[in-house]
Amino acid sequence: MRRVWAHFDTAGPLVGRPWPIEYRWDQDRRLAHLRQMGVRRFTALTYAHRPGMASDLTDFALNLSASEPDCIPSATFFPEDGVLAQVHSALERGARVFKIHAQVGGFDLRAPALDAVWGLLADTATPVIVHVGSSPVPREAFTGPDKLQGVLRRHPQLTAVVAHMGAPEYPEFLTLAERYPRVHLDTTMAFTDFFEQAAPFPKNLLPRLSAMPDRVVLGSDFPNIPYPYVRQLEALQRLGERDPRFDDDWLRGVCWFNAQKLIGY
């Protein structure tokens, strides 16, 4: 975590802009704060940026869920030797959700080493949160909707959750969600003032977004966000103030029921 924060502090090459960490706290304080805010379930999303890390990160996340029952058993993987066995092991130990970050990891989702992993996750209906959009800094060899589309062509029943709604390629990822029944979008940073400055969500896409109310789930990126957690919720609530299609029922789905149905925890 200290290394991650240091990268943000220097607006490193995968950040590209000032990004002051709001919750630079130890783990116990972070967990306490989530509960004080009324968060009843949360994930522990980790991801590797080089080979040899994913297994340890998964161990950390699963151990955390064992000691903190409101933490959903979470895991990650990386395209390396033994990846399928690692994912099998994580599932056997109770993993309910995976996270990967193609931009930071510097890999193509279509890598041959991952094909059997995608098949396994599709067969087990296990959600995987995928950061493959080009924000905040594009890496054309690894990011973009074509990477996820290539996976979905081979595994159309994959339960993929597109991080940050796929920013800034919102239209293309929305199209994938319309085409593939198990593709979801997460709200991480979307519609917040911070994100709208760099990757505004096109207003002409709002009718299409409202047409799939059961496929949008809350994301926050807590604790590595440059504003208080509540800003995400306020941003979503403002949608309803401007457009009646994003009403209280929509918010309830995004903030609870959709993810509960998706993860079943």
C-alpha cells in the first residue's frame, strides 16, 4: 500500500495527474470507517503489476475475509505459469469475486495463458472486475474495449464487471453490456467532479444506461481516492435529481441489490 501511495503522490506514469489520497490510514482505521459509514459488505480488491505477486495478494485478501466476516472473499490473478491452478485454489478457498487491472499489470486480457481462466470463471459464474478502460492513462497495447470483447467472443457467459464504467470508452463498453448478458458496469469515480474533469460521461448515453438498471453496481476505489467516500454517493444521487429515470429504486439497486445478486454474499 505504501508503494501504491508513493506512485500516486508523484502523479506517476499510470496516474498522470495530482491524486491526493484521502484515506491514508492503517487497516484497522479503514475498516472501522467503512462500518461507521454503514457499509455492510465490501470487497478487498488487489491486483498484481508483475509476475509472482498474485498468489500472495490473494492469500492476503482471503485471510482478511476470514477474520472480517463482512469482507467478501476476494482474489486476483496474473497471466503467468500456474495461473489456472492459482484461480482453482482461490475458488476452492471460497473466493467470490476477482479483480484484475490490465493497465497497471501491462497485459492483454486475450493472452493465451488466461483463456482457461476465463472459461473457469464463466463456468462458475464468478464475477471478475476488470480495469481495461484507458483512463487515467491509456496503454494501447493493453487497454480498450477490443481486449474485453475478444474474451467475450470466446466466453460470452463470463460475468465481467467493467471498472469505472470503462472510462473514457463509455459508449463501447456500454455496447458490450447491452450485447452480453453477464457484463456489468461499476460506478467507481464515475460522475464525480474529479472524474468528470478528465473523463465526463456523455449525456446522450444516459438513456442507454438507465435501460439496464440491474447491471450497474457501486464501486468506490476506497481508500485510494482523492475525495471523501460520500462524493461517490452524492454524484449518483445527482443523476436522479437531473433525470427521473435514476430514481431511488435505481440507487437501491446500484448500492445494494445488484451486487448482492451478482456475488450472492
